[in-house]
Amino acid sequence: MKVPASDIKTGASSAGALLRQWRDIRGKTQLDLSFDAGVSQKHISFVESGRSVPSRQMLLDLAQALEVPLRERNELLLAAGYAPSYSDPALDTPAMTSINRALRRMLRQHEPFPAIVMDRYWNVLMTNEAAPQLFNCFIDMSARPTPRNLLHLMFDPDGMRPFVANWPQTARGLLARVYREAVGHVIDERTRALLEELTRYPGVKPEWRAPTPADALPMIPLTFVKDDVRLEYFSMITTVGTPQTITAEELRLECMFPANDSTESEHGRFVRAHSGLRLAPH
């Protein structure tokens, strides 16, 4: 079946607009991109203006040079009329078996401290046993909707928020993390929607959505307080190197570590003392 010339021109124009958008996001000129991708500046200009129909491989080369996330590379290919190149399998499917096993091993090895696997939008996909054990010391996690979202858990007045020391500073730091850790360092529509939901919680100020350099801390301390016990943690994030699927690229393993000796020694006692106890926040 022959594709109408008008459809080809429309696809080229759509792909060109997306390509130009990503080049602007990365702050690159056409000349910069031509050097990085090994494509002539004139050809890039023709592609962006819709005057030239790029090949599939050229689009992939340009996307690679612009560090376009895999999900958005599929969108670029679709805009040009090509089939997507990157799959988005569920974490429990055969295609993700090796990564799934590695994540579960890392989760186990981080016991007795919490470790959580999240997707691009902070939805919890997997945890070790320590994560729900700790959070259940403060709230009834079974009452929260699934998939559980770590940011909603921290911002919700009916969640962990009443137990977070210096919550305003922590909340600002978490919002800054959303921008810093966004896949491809770009806020997509779903991430923007998540930010909108978070700003609807009471006490969240609109200006917090514009992080300042002071908010972009290399490490955000997370301190929980209950019954005169103060537990201080920090997190380290692990991502999949050279991912071949969208799922793998968007995974994040967050491991919580005690920030001091007192928390390291108190953590186990606190969890044991509150196991099975589900008190509503005051």
C-alpha cells in the first residue's frame, strides 16, 4: 500500500517539530547537533522544517545525540510514521527477568533498612520487607490506595507528613528532586500532573514548584519523629545503566541509610516496639 505524499509530509513536519523541540531543550544549535550526530547541518535544517523525510536510523542517531529518553524516542518515530523501537514490558514479564532478579537481590541485601523500587512517576513497584515495616510504625499502609506513590505518602496530611521533621524544607527538597531526577531531565505531562496534585495539598506553596539552587541539595535528609524517637535517614538512588527498554530506563531503586549512629542502633528497636501498632497521627 502506497502512503500518500501528504501523509509523508505531515509525518516529516511533526517529527521535525519534535526534533527542534528537543534541540531547544538541550540548548544545542543545529551546528552542535550536526557535529554530535554526524549529520550535515543542512540536512538537520531540512528535517526540522519538514522539507526532508528523515530515515528511521537518522532519527535514532539524532535522538541519541540529544539524549532523548526512550519513551520519547518512540514518540519521535511514531510522529515520522515509523514503528516504535523500544518496548515497555511490565517488570514481572520474561523480558525483565534478569533485572527483576537483580532488584530483588539488592532489596534483600539492604535489610534491615528500607529499600524501594519506583517507576518514573514515583509509584512503588517493589519493596523489601523493611520498607512497609517502618512506614507501618506510623500509619496503616494497607489503607492507602495502590499503586502507592512515595511523594503522595510524604505530602499527604493523612500519610507520613505529620511525622516528618521540618516538613516544609523536606517537601521543597523533594519537589526539587522531581526536577533533578526526571528522566531526560525533562518534565513530561504525567510528571507535570503529579506536581499539580502535590501542590493541592494544604500548606504547599506554588512557588515551591520553582526550585532554587538552595533546594537542589545533593542529599535530602529524611527525619521521622514519633514518641520522642528521632530517626534520621538519607537515600541513595540506583538506576539501570545502558537500558534497552523503557521500563528499565525509568526504574529507580531508592535505598534508605541511617544518617547517624543513633538511628542505626534505634531503627530495629523502634520497628519491633511498634510492630502491629497502627496509630493515627495526632
